[in-house]
Amino acid sequence: MEDELRRTNLELEERVQKRASEVRFANAEREREAAERASAEKLQSALFRIAGQTTASQDLEELYRNIHSIIAELMYARNM
């Protein structure tokens, strides 16, 4: 009886550990997906803003300056 209780307790502990591991993995996957979505939304917003600048800018210099500013929000874009 005591051995069976220990075995059952050990099995239960193993199941709890396995489930906890699965939950940690699922949470990490959700966080990765959320970060990926946020990145895609930021890129899409930048592309729409760049498209808008093609008609809003008065000349090419202004267009390039505005595009550069938008790209600089996404990545390092310092002019040399």
C-alpha cells in the first residue's frame, strides 16, 4: 500500500512537471507570436506612411527626407 502510494505520488509529480513544461513552452510561443505580429504591424504602418509620402511631399528632397525618417524608426539609418 505504501509503495503504491509513493509510485502514484511520483507519477503525479512527473505529470505535473510535464504539464508545467508544456505551459512554459506554450507561453513562450505566444510571446514570440505577439512580438512577430507587433513587428509586422510596425512594418506595415511604415509602408503605408511611405506610400502616403509619395503624394504628400512637395519635392523629391522632402520625399527622401521623410522616407529616411520613417525607415530610421525601423532600423539604424544614419547618413554618412
